[in-house]
Amino acid sequence: MEAKAHVKYLRISPRKVQIVCDLIRGKSADEAAAILMHTHKAASEHLLKLLKSCRANAENNFEMDPEKLYVAQVYTCPGPILKRMMPRARGGAARIKKRTSHITMVLAEKE
């Protein structure tokens, strides 16, 4: 049995989120929370909140044992890109891409 949680339209680049996702994949839920609390990346704050939500889903909706939970899957997908313009020399303009992410986390029980 698995418990899932999603966060969508997060205003951070998927490349930056993927670095932090790689740190916690396969770890126990408690160990993943400790890693996220001590990681100095912008995505770690959002992933910690997502981990807490996923853990609550596992305990309340699926009646899973919180001691046996581990991060079975965590991945990020690119969301829509906000396209903005920045003034440049001689009346020109350059496009700025403000990227968004969709993050999915799956917790499962160790047997």
C-alpha cells in the first residue's frame, strides 16, 4: 500500500528541485525529514512540507505504521513556464522564462 501527495505549480525550477529529491529517495521518512531540515536549498522547505502531508495521508487515510514508512518515489515534472520580458539595449527585449514544478511524493511501508 502507498500514500501519495502532490504539490503543483511551485515557482521553482525543476532542476533545482531534482537535486534535493535525489537526496531523500529511498530513505526512511524520519531520515528524509532530518536531511531536508539541514539542507540549505530553496526546494527543501517545500519538500519537507510535502513529506509531512504525505506522512499524514499515510497515517490517517491508509492506517499505515509511521515507523515503517520510507520514501518509495519522489520526482518532479516541469509545469507551465511563465514568459516575461526584460528590456535590453537599443529598445530590444529579452525573454525570461520563470519555470514552475509539479512534485509528487510516494511513501510506502517496509516489510
